[in-house]
Amino acid sequence: MRIDELLSITGGKLIGEYKDISLKNFILDSRKLKKEDCFIALKGKKYDASNFINDKIKCDVIITEKYIKLKNKIIIQVNSTYEILEKLIKYYRDKYNINVIAITGSNGKTTTKEILYKILSNKYKVLKNEGNKNNIIGVFETIKNLDDSYDVAIFEVGMNHKGEIKKISDLIKPDIAIITNIGSAHIGNLGSKKNIFKAKMEITSSLKDLLIVNGDSKYLDKTKSYKCGINYNNDLIAYDINLYEKYMIFKIYLDKNYEIKYNNPVKEYIPMILECIKAGIYYKIPIDKIIDVLNKYESYNKRLKMIKCNDYVIIDDSYNASFESVKCGLEYLKNIKGDKIIILGDMLELGKYSIKYHKKINELININDTILTVGNYTKYIYSKHFNNNKELIKYLDQLNLKGKCIYVKGSNSMHLDEIVDYLKNKTVEII
């Protein structure tokens, strides 16, 4: 992109001498800059990246909200750097004529995205957002990598408040959208599951064709009557479901019966798997290739990832936690034999429902398991409770872990990955 085009897209004010430069990349982290990059100095409520702008900065072009003048640098001053991200997302979406898939839901967005990516990669070159980068920044960091070689882009779309999904949907204009489920995540911000449902349905605000939903969800099974003006699909069902210690087997019917083996015995994953099958069929991927992907798929990082150490097994589910995902994890443990240690951290963003949902965990736990908890709200769970991870790790250091299965689950901000890292103890074999 040349400077004239960038000025036209951003509507910014040029500070300093104009130079005809061709930009290679847009960077948000000043530590990763190269000479031909443009640094977008994001300004948020708690930080201002323009504080890192000085004469030694490596790039030629800088977008900032501050008036800054530097020798041999092109400064573009704008009213809002976040609005610039939105303008650039729109620019890339309009520039490339590709198919876009948007995935949202209270749980399972990343797993659904990763499975669908592997399915579609049988036939297409697919772009996806990495990890859980599912806000405006994450969407921008992904879409800026588009070029003419891509056929499909998959965007995981998250939210904390009403209106966030609509903003992203209006920018990426998805051809199809998938809603995995409606759960309690962010209920503290949105007030009720009904409001969460309405917020997730914002994914349809600029949807071009097909909405695929989880028909087992209390709210989403009524989507057919929701006036979203698009095609609706959740008619695929699973049957003959059998759960084993490390996998599950179930069947679906299309033109005939098909059997699927999935390397995770959590039946709550089945609706998401069905959604991926429907999307794969929509994109004309042969069913045998779809099933081959599902049979070989391994759990994504920190999501029910089984790790074998010297004398014990860790089940790392530390990525994040809502009531529904904790329930899934505890259901999963029922299929595993032997002694278990269950380590739980707070489920956050539940607001006035925090105590209620943490108390409900007591209905799910097995009194024969060892329950260890850490945080402010997990004290309402029947357990041995700790104030912080350091205390919990010190206690684990005194235990005989031989032969144990240790399950770790909590919200991201609880940093339970610290406990997983301790338990790995450097010698690890992933199974």
C-alpha cells in the first residue's frame, strides 16, 4: 500500500514531509517493527502506544492520535486509532473477493474454527485467526494477511458487551455464520442468557447466506422463527453415541449411515462437530474427507489436552472457564478411571451470578475426588481452598501424585497455566 492510498483510507492528517513509500505491513507492537512497516499506535483506556514513538523507532510511517513530528518519519494523525483498524478491515474485506465464515458462541469457538479449518483445507487455501484472537484487534491482525491466493477466511468472533459482534460482522460481511451455543459466559455484563442470545445473533447483521446453529441449545433451537432474513440449518443429528476413556464414537445419517470417532469423549462437542460437517458439505467437501479430519483431530492447546508425565496424567483445560465448560470437563472425567485431583479456579465475568454458579459446581463434583480450588469465588465449592496459585503449588509439592489424573480448569485471568507448567516438571509426553 502506498501513502496516498493510506491517507485516503484513514482520512488522517499528514505531519511532516510527504514521501512516496510502499508499505509492507501494519504492526501494532513496536518491538516487531521493520523499516517498511506502518506502526499503528493504539490508544486504549489503560494504555497509549504512542508513548513508544521516538527518533529510534524502526519504521518509516506511524499512525497516531497525538501530534508528533519526527525527522525522516511520516506521521499520520487521526482521531481514533481503533477506527483506523475498522477502516482497514473494511478495506481488506472489500478488496478481496473471498468467502468469509464467522464463528461465535459462548463456548467452543476455537475448537470449531480449528476443525473447520482442517476440513476446508482439503480443497481450499484458508486463512484463520490464530488462537483466540477474536476481537477487533485479532480480526485486523488476521485480515491484513489476505492476498489473492486465499479462497476462504474463517474468523472466530468474540464479545464482552452488546454491539461488539455486530460491529465485526458489519466489517467482515460473512457468507456463512456458525453459533456454537448460548451459555453463561459474560452474563455479568449482559444480564441474562436471553441478552447473550441477542448479542450472539448480531453475527447475522451483515450475513449474506447461511446461519448454522446448535439445535440442542435452548435458545438456538428457536432460531428458525427469529427474523434474521437468512437461510437456517441445524437439521443434522447424531445417534448411537458411545463414550470411552479417550474418545467417543457416534453415527450420522446423510445419504447413508456414517460412523465418526472423535478423540475426546465429551458429548457436548457433538453439536459443534455437526456444525462443522454442515459447513464442510456447504463448501462441497466430500463426506469421507470430513470424517477423516474428525477421526484424526486432536484437542487444541489447553482445551482438555491430555499430557502424560512420569507418574501421572494432567488434563490441561486451563484456557478459560464458564459454568458450561466446567460442567463439560467434569462430565469428561467420569469416563476416566482411577484417582483424580480436580483443580478449579474462579469462573469470571459472571457478575451478580458469580456465587450462584460457583455453588452449582457442588452438584457436579464427585465426593470421592480430591478437589482443590483457588480464587475468590471457588471458596463456595466444597474443597480445600487456596488464596493463590503459589499456595496451591506448595501444597501439590507435598502430595504423592503417582497414578493420579490431575484436571486443571479456570478462567484465563486465574493463570492456572502456572500450575500446569509446574506439574509438567519438564519431562512431557503428549498422548
